[in-house]
Amino acid sequence: MKNAVIFDLDGTLSDSIQSIKYSGDKAMEAFGYGPFSVEQYKYFVGDGAANLVRRALEAGGDTKLSHFEEAYALYREIFKENCMFRVRPYEGIRELLATLKAQDVKIAVLSNKPHAETVNVIESLFGKGCFDTIQGQKENVAIKPSPEGAFQILDRLGLEPSEVVYLGDTATDMKTGKNAGFFTVGALWGFRDRQELEENGADAIISHPLELLRYT
């Protein structure tokens, strides 16, 4: 029996790739790059906004990242206003959250998306107070796969790593869960494939959100 589930956001709770693509393409357009495909953005994401911008610039041909500072600031500005563009929860997520809450399992979010936008998306999709705690990217806190943010969540919830299931959809998520000592589950409905999840240490892999209940 686990006492908490910590969720990744993009590609796990929410299908947000269109918002990321829209903001990324708008930012890159200012420098003559893009547009890029949805499939490309699925591999740009996962390691924070700064790395997304770096990968997009490199894909556009700016291998020296000469436009990085300007592009990163522009992306943040555009994304702040468009973080909910065509964003929706994945099928089965609302039912999963309701079941976990009914079982008194604590639920939390750990994302490399900037904290303000993480809170905005979560509260827009699921309402205020649905999650016990939310942690997006914050200054002076190392991004995933560092377990630093995960440990801050544990401190707030008063739990040990052995009491937690972590659910995510990328190599970064699998590494985060393992680095924190969590039972780590890969989500196949997200942005990456089974091979990536297996190669990066998933303890289990599921194809529908409600399958997570086997591990809680």
C-alpha cells in the first residue's frame, strides 16, 4: 500500500504538446527558425523551458546558441500567456485522481514547467485544492532528474520515499523517480515510447491511467 502518488505534468496528466509547440514556434519565428513538428517538440520537452529553447534553436541551425538569451525570454513571455492553449487532461486521469483521493492517497505534481504555469495548468484543469501540493520549476531548485524537488514534496507531505509511486512519461521522469527512491511507473500515453521508459529504469509501465491503481 502506497500513501502518495507524485505525477509529472506534461505528457502524464495533461496533453499539452500543442501549447508548447505554439509558444515555441512563435518564439523561434522571431529568429527565422521553425516551425517544428509535434514529434520534434515531444523530444524538445521534458528538461525545462531553457533546454527546450536550446533544442529548438539547435534544430533550427543555431548550434552556437547565439540567440539563446533573447529566445528564452521571448518563449517564457509567450508561454506565460498561452500555457493553456489546447491543453486537456488525458482520458482516465480525472477518474484516477478521484479514486486516489477516495482512498486517502495523497497526490502531488512535480514538473520541470515553470512553477507559475504549472499551477495555472493544474488549477485550470482540475480546480484549486485538487492536489495536496504542486511543484514546478523554481529558482535555486535543481530540475528533474535531480530528486531535489521530489524531496521537497516529501517534506511537505511528511512521507518517506518507500511510501510513494512516481508516474511520468520520459527518461527524465524515470531517472527522477529512481534517484528519489520511488517505485517508478512509465506512462505510455505520453510523449515517449516503451523502450525509453524500460531503458531508464521503469519499475512498471502502463498504457492507461487507471492501471496505476495496481501499484497504490
